Amino acid sequence: NMLRPGDLVVTQDYGLAAMCLARRALPISQDGMVYHDGNIESLLQARHAAKKIRSAGGRLKGSRKRTPDQNVQFEKLIQRSGKTKEVE
């Protein structure tokens, strides 16, 4: 509820990222991926498909370990945003 347009939000939750986009914030993942109107729908669909697989007893691989390039990309995004605000 405290989110304002232009705020930077770090999340790995696609649903939360979609809500942030609706409020014109800038959601990014901890790996430096920027969520935007062009990719959020496919990410939400993939999340839904994965949930169906898991609920049917299937197993999926977890996330890969973060690479040094992802660390650099994340740092650049944070620096470009110019403002950071930690919300608990």
C-alpha cells in the first residue's frame, strides 16, 4: 500500500511483480531481471503450469546458482534506480 510510481521493488514473486507493475513501480528479481508488461504474463503462466505439475505429484528443478554476471547486472539496476527504500 505504500508503493509509489517509480519505486524499485526486489522480488522473486511474479504475482507481487504484477501488482507492482499495475502501480507503475519497477519490480526486479534478485538476479537482476526486470519485470515488465512484455514478460509478466508469460512468467505468470509458467508459474501456473509449474503449480499444476507439482500438485499432480511432479517435480521440477530449482533455481540455478547466481552467476557473477547476474550480481553485476543487479548492482547496475540498483545504481540506475538512484533511490532505495527498504520496506519491512
